[in-house]
Amino acid sequence: ALAVTEHQAESATISQGLAESNHAGYTGTGFVNYDNATGSYVEFTVGAASSGPATLTFRYANGTTVNRPMAVTVNGGTAVSVAFPGTGAWSTWRTATASVTLPAGTNRIRATATTSTGGPNLDRLTVDTGTVGVGRPA
Ligand code: GCU
């Protein structure tokens, strides 16, 4: 079976940011407006049935022309830098991806702003752990 789960940012743990809904096109009930501050983050709790590679897809908007990179960590481990370039408008949503390894069990996936402009507006995280049973135990 395919193992794809969706996680709304507005339902995740938010540090230095606010759940808002004043720009159209989000999924769920809104998105997270990161504070314009280094270190602001959204942390998702994501279960994995077995350990292995996963693709993280972040749906976001960045109405500026300047990249707002974030550090993505799994359970506080080594950070992967992910670029969130401008999308043209705060109501135009695009995706950015990262490849990680997820251990089996409950995981904390955190996206932390690494510049003083903060993160983009973050709509949701989709986690794809591939087809269980193909190169990955069921
Ligand atoms: C604008 C926009 C917000 C956005 C902010 C930012 O104020 O309306 O949704 O979060 O810019 O720069 O992060």
C-alpha cells in the first residue's frame, strides 16, 4: 500500500508564528504565518510504520522575491536546508521537497526559519514513505 499522510501546519506545534487564513488557496482551515524571525518553527508529529526513506513535501506561499530557507530536522537530528523561493503572491502556493530517513514510530519533523525574514507561509506537510513492501517492510 502507498503510505502518504497529510499534516496541516495550523494544527502542528507552532513556535513564534500564528495560524492565519487571510490569504486564499490554503488547504485545511488556514496556514502558519511564521514570525519574521530566525528560529521560528513549525513542528509536525508524524508516525512511520517502519523505518526508511521518506519524501517531505511542504506546501507554502512566499509573496516576496527573496528566498526564505528553512532548516528541516527529524527528531532534532542533522538539518537539511530547504529553499522556499518567492511564489509571486501570498495567495499563490507551491511545493518544496526534502528527502529524509524516518525511523519507525512517532517522529518530530521541524521546519525552522534560518533568516531574519522568517519562514514562508506554510500550508501543510505531506509525507510519502513509498510503497510499503517494495524495498520497505510492511
Ligand atoms: C505579509 C503577509 C503575511 C506574511 C508576511 C511575511 O504581511 O500578509 O501573510 O506572513 O508578509 O512577510 O511573512
